[in-house]
Amino acid sequence: MELWSPETPKRYLCRVRFGQDEQKVCFGVRAVQCDARNGLRINGERTVLRGACVHHDNGLLGACA
């Protein structure tokens, strides 16, 4: 099975039939690993996440306060 990545977006089709009903779903497979030595790795390649975690104060009220 080939792994999905943005460079090689390999997708598979799952088709399930039950009586006259049929459902189809496309999906991709990735390998995700995380440890203290190598950090986050997706499909064996180190991935650095960039972003911010911005929260509003006042708990459940959030920005309404």
C-alpha cells in the first residue's frame, strides 16, 4: 500500500455493498509517529508544525464578555 502525501496523493476507493445499498469512500493512508528524539514524523519525514494557540479569556464566555 502506498502512503498519501501532498507530493504523491495516492488514494484508494472502498466500496461496500449490503443488499441493494452501496457506499463508496475515497481515502489515503499516512504513517504518523511522534517521540522525544525525532519529534513529529509523517510518512517517516520530520514535520515542524507552525502556528499559535490564541485563546480568549473568561472561560466559557470567551469573546462574549
